[in-house]
Amino acid sequence: MLSLTLLSIPLIASLLLLFTRGGLSRNLALVFTLLQLGFTVYAYQVFKTEGAAPFDLLRNWSAKPFLNVHFSMDGMSLLMVILTNLLLPLIVLSGYNRETERPHLFYSLMLFMQFALNGVFMAFDGFVYYIFWELALIPIYFISFVWGGENRAQITLKFFIYTLVGSLLMLFGFLFLYNGSPAHSLDWASMVLNKSCSCNQTWLFWLFFVAFAIKIPIIPFHTWQPDTYKTAPTQGTMLLSGIMLKMGTYSLIRWLLPIVPNGVMEWQPLVITLCVVGVVYASIIAIMQRDLKKLLAYSSIAHVGLISAGIFALNLSGLQGSLVQMFAHGINVVGLFFCADIIFNRTCNGNVEGIGGIRLLAPQFSTWFMVVVLGSVALPLTNGFVGEFMLLYGVYEYHTWLSVVAGLTIILGAVYMLRMYQKVVLGKAVMENLVFPDLMWNEKVVLITIGILIFVTGLFPAPIIELTEPVLKTIINK
Amino acid sequence: MNTIIYTSVLGFFCMLAEILNLRKLIVPVLVLGLAVIFGLNLNDWNLNQSYYNNMLHVDNFSVAFGGLAIFVTLMVFILSTDFYGSNNYHISDYMSILTFILVGALMMFSFSNLTMMFLGIETLSIAMYVMAGSKRFDIRSNEAGFKYFLMGSFASCFLLFGIALIYGTTGSFDLGKIAEYTIQNQGNISPLFYTGMVLMVFAMLFKVSAAPFHFWAPDVYEGAPALITAYMSTLVKIAAFAAFYKIMSATFFYTSEKVELVLMAATILTLLVGNLIALAQSNFKRLLAYSGISHAGYMMLVILSAKNQPAGALFYYSLAYSLSTLAAFAIAIPMFKSAGTEDISAFNGLSKKNPLAAAAMSMAMLGLAGIPPFAGFLGKYYIFTEALQSEYFYTTLLAICCSMVGVYYYFKVIIAMYGKPANEVKYESTFNFNLVLWVCLGLSLLIGLNPAPILNIF
């Protein structure tokens, strides 16, 4: 029943927030996300001592068509739930010195998003999983659309339709599996255990893969992403890049690999090449970008490209690396977008070359920004390093030259991130009369927490690896 | 059976009320009466009885669909007090005609004889022709009524001719006897039987507004008064589909290979036409007309897989569709009234003026688009599983792709409400409209979250 509590806290909070107004809704949102975080810590303790049993919830939903509701928990789910519930308070807090129109609706949607994300990660039945996957799309669409910037109508609709195309293909895949399986069950365990689906996995693979590839996004399914990241309000971008994108990579491991193993084996060379090419391609575009948010968007594509490449290497180090890196990237990218937002908010300038000279005005901000940048270029001792190292090792085990190409990401990443940092923060101010107040209290809390997390997970990645090892082994053995 | 009789009595009461000067009583009596009939109808659950030499057959199918039809009518009656508030003079005529539409629909759910089906369809259609043209001084409404009448009577001719041919070959109007004939004569069924069957299918395709017989729908939906459009797009469509399903599942599936191709072509065409043309619409009623055509396409999948007896899927889908459509109209009607236009632009900036109404409209649109947790999603899911089980593989894939297209035009309304600058129109709703709105949305959410009782109804 613990899983039900994890789901109901954000849901109740999101409904409650609709009846509040003004500053109260923000505070209440923070209280509830912290409560959820506390409960997640408790859940972690329970999971360590008692395993998955207290989380398991299996109910029949409807007899014809035979549908079950099944929530459960394993190491991988727990890791993603922790990531979600850890980032949410930070995301709420980052909005404290901003004025948001209609905050009750904004934060209500945000908490609803948290509810849906928790559901995605805890669902162990294909149908429930699909419902939560779709549910997560609705709040983020409204957040990006209602509170978004220029051209939001076109861009967010493109985003919505793009991701829905993927979802519906996946729905078709699930329907097909449902009809194909003798028990008419979409339960994860039964789908993993019995090698029932002897059907043609060649194209079944693509139904699922395209859905996840759009969400992640893997090139060439990425065209919705840079514009959406730019248009969405910063907190929305944080949700999108920090957590929602992880839905895709998580689902690759959770659903794609065990359900269509033959299809995966068949298409592995093509897909992994696609991912690695995507890494380099996105890095090069990131180098050319002048718009700060778009630069970060492309850097994000490069990073998740590497994560997916590690997943499709289909070995333990690749998979573990991908989970470590998913956790790390979630934290880093939220930090990066927050820094970008701070800069944009104070200078009203999103152009990398048009700012400069912040170091002198805001030393604290510059320091913490540096920490986040270092984390994302994978400096040893930061969280980015562990993950990327393991990922590259995984790709290396699969294919030597491919890993060399993928390894370029470290160099290229350093090029665009450090150049961006240099141009934006160091040097002389390009803008005249640049006023740049240093960090406010809430910004300090967020950035320092992120900074600490970057180092802590960089120095002690072992708990993450231990947590997820058993699940990954089951999946690999399959 | 009782429901049909009592509903007719209600219809006669409306006409008498005009003479006896009881006009004020009409709506309360109708609402109360329908509520009572709703209860009486449910009382027939598991009754399974035939009446009048097997002309009518009351079973769970007819009770369930009858309940749905009565519910929809009840909602429309609640709306009509405010809708017809300004020209009170004709209310008795309108109400009695609306009630007779329900009578026709109830006959279409419970017939077991083709003559009875024809009577039901005609009772419903003739009343509907009148209602479509009921805004007498509006030229569009006149056009709608006339167009609907001309096309509809052609369709009725086809239906009648089809029935006659089938009678000629089988010697009976009775569904059971016709089914018997097709089983006994497998392999050497007279070509006249197929001709009759295809003619009947054409007529039914017209009634459910499936392509290529859909041309009347946009014009009639647009021209008819908004409340009648709501009634037409829910009750008439459901009744036509239920009757269509009933003949297909009772008689024709024994010989379906021949009809299958026709039905499949119609399904594919309906899905494409409905969804693609809806993209270009800027008038809300026309949009809903094309959306209705596309929903007809999804429901056609049920007809296609009629040999699996997927009545549960049809019922769930009809319920989900009518709840969302009624909710959409419960906001749109007051909106149109104050805006003076029926364009989507009437909704511009509604979220700033009335966030609650905008949220409700979004919920209705999401429900129509088939996004969870609303009932529309599960309805589609159920239909697609049924279609896949009958091995309509590519048609299902096409239907899924079409629901993707659907999202675009439903979101046009959402974008207008949340993204466009506000217009000066004030949104003023009344208690009745809000009541219908929230009852429908609440039910849509409820059966979306807890579908088991409805899904397993048969």
C-alpha cells in the first residue's frame, strides 16, 4: 500500500491547491513536495529492509477486457521515484522569487505531473503504465502552453502531437501484445517471464522504440525538443528535461528490452549507431548555438543519446551507467536550466555572446554555476563522470570504434559548456549598465543543494549501483 | 416495452398541455416523467421478453441503450428550459417532437422485426427533420431541415427497398427467421438477398453519418439550432448505431464476407474523411459534425467485428461519446448565445474570463480526443482490442493514426481558450447548463476511472 501513498500525496495536494490563492499555493506546494520527499526517504528505508512486498498492489480493474491495476517497486523504479521527488521541491523552490500568473493552477499542474510521474515509474502493468504515461503529458502541455513564451501555441502543439504519435504507436503495440498473449495480460512480470510472444518482433520493436525515442529524444526524433525547452517556462523545462525525458530512457530498460528482446537484438546495431551519431551531431549543433536555452537543450540531447547508447549496448555496465547517468543528468540539467533562467531573468538576454562579466557582479552565482557546468562536462569526482565512464565502457564492450566516437562527447561537451561559461560569466560585460544581483535565498538553497548532490553522488555512486543491480540482472538474463 | 408506451404518453401530454393551457407544467412534468421512465426501464433488466408476436424484444441490450437514450434526453430537456426561454410560445410543440424522437430511438433498440425497425427509424427521422428546421426565420435552419429531409427520405427508400428484397428472398421480416434462412441456405443464398442487404447497409451508413453518405451532417449540424445539434449528434447517432449493430449481429454476420468489404471500405473512408476535413473547420458546430463522423468511424469498427458480439464496447463508447459531447454543448450553447457567432473564435481567451468553464471545456475536448483518464480513452481502447481480435489489423492501425489527427482539431478549441487574447464577449451560464455540464463530466471521469460496471454490462 506504500505505493498508493506515494501516489496519493501529490494527487491530493494538486486538488487542494486549486482552492488556494496567491503565495499560499506556492508555500503549500513546497510543503507537499517536501512531505513527499520525506515519505520517499521512508520508502527507501522500507525497501532496503523489506524489499518490494509492502509496495505491491494488484487489483482487478475490469474483467472484460481483462485489465489489472498493478503497482510495485524495484530498485530501478525506486531510483526514478527518488529522482522525481527530490527534484520537485527544488523546482518549486526555484520559482520563489518569480511572479507566476495564476500560481494555484501552475503549482497544481506541477503536482499533478509529479503524481503522473510517480505512477509511470511504479506501474508494473502495461495498461496502467500507458495511462500514466499519457497523464504526464497533459499537465506539462498546459504548463508550457499557458505560461510559455513566444509562438507557444504552435510549438507546444507540435510537442503534444509528436509525443502522442509515439504514445499511440505504443498503445497499438500493447494492444497487439494483449491479444497475442494467451492470458490476455499486460503484467510486467508475466511478460518478462514467459517468452510467449513469438510474434514478429521486427516491427513490434519500432512501435515501442519510436514512442520512447520521441520522449528521450533520440535523433532524428528530436525536432520538437529545442523549441519546446525554449518556450516553456523554466520550471516546465526543468520538469521536461530533468524528469520527463527520463521516462523515455527508463521505459527503454523497463519495457522495451524485456518485452521484445529478439527485436532489440535485431535492431541493436542500427539503433546504437543512431544514438552515437546523435551524440556527436547534437554536440556539434550545441557548439554552434548562440541561444543559451537552446544550447542546453542540444547538450541534453547529446547526453541522453549517450545514455541510450549505453542501454542498447545490452551489457551490465552500460545499463548501470545509464541509470547512474539518468540520475546525474536529472540533477545537472535542472541546475543548468535554473542558472540559465537566473541569467535570463536578470539580463533579459538569452544570447550567449551578448552577456559576459557576471563573475565580478555575482561571485556566488558564478561559483555554483561552475560546479553545475563541471558536473555536466563529467569532471572526475562529479556525478557526471561516474555515469559517462560506465556508459562508455559499456559501449566499448559492444564495439571499440563506436565507443571512440561516443567518447567525443566528453571533449565536445567540454568545448560547448566551458565556452558558454566563459562567454556568459567571465570576461568583460558586453551589456552596458549590467545589473546582476547575486543569489537570493531560494536560489542559494536550490543551487547549493544541487552542488552538494553533484559531489555526493559523484563520490559515492555505490548505493545507486547496488540498488539497481538485481533488476538489471534479471533483464539482461532475459 | 412499457418505456415506449409511457414515453409516447408523455409526448401526447405535451400536445394536450398546449390546449389545456398548462404550458408551464411541460418541462417539470417531462423531466419528472422521464426520471420515472428511466427507473421503469431499469426494472426490465434481465427480463428478456418478446411482445406482439415477436415484433419487439426487450433484452439487456435494449434496456441499457434505452437507459442511455433516456438519460441523454433528460439532459437535453434540462437544457431546453433556458434554450427555449425566449420563445416560450412553441415549447409544447418542440417538447412533444423531442419526446417522439426518443420514442423512435427506443423502438430502434428493441425491435426484432424489420418493419418495427423501419417504424422506429421513421418516427425518429421525421421528428428530427422538423426539429432541424425549427428555427423558422433562420434561413440556415430551413436549409438544414430541408436538406436533411430530402437526403433522409432517400435513405429511407433504400432501407425500405432493402427490407422488401430481403422479405422477398426469406419470406419474413423477423430477424430470427432471416438468420435461420441464411444458415440453412449457406452457399446458395439468392443474389437478391445480398442486394437487399447492401441497400440496407447503405441506408444505415447514412443514418450514422458514415462516409460516403456523410454529406448532410455538417450542413445540418451547422444549420440546426444548437440544442438540436447536441441531440442529433448524441441520441440519433447512438440509436442508429444500436440498430445497425443489432441487424448486423443478428442476421448478417452469417454471410458477412460479402458485406465485409463494403463495411471495411466505409470504415476507412469515414475515419479519413471525418478526421482530415475536421482539421480545416473553424465553425464549432461543423467541427463537432466532422468529429461525429470520425467517431462514427471508430464505432464502425464495432460493426465490423460484430461476430464477436462486442455490444459492451459499443455501449461504453456511445456513453463516453455522448457524455463528452453533451458537456461540450453545455458550454458552447451559452457561449454562442452571448458571442452571437458559432465560430471557435467565440472561445478566445475564455480561460481568463472564466477559468472553470475553460477547464470544463478542456476536459470535454480531452474526453473526445480519447486521452486518459476520461472515458473516451477506455472506449477507444476497448474498441481497438475488439477489432484486433477480429483481425482487422491495418484498419485498427489506421484508426489509431486517425485519433492522433483528432487531437489536433480538439486542441484548436483549447488553444483558443488558453492562448488567444480575450474577446469582449461575456460568458454567462445558467444553473441548468452548469448542472448538465458537471453531471456529464463527472460521469465521464467516473466511468473512466471505474469502467468495470459498464464494460461488463452485457
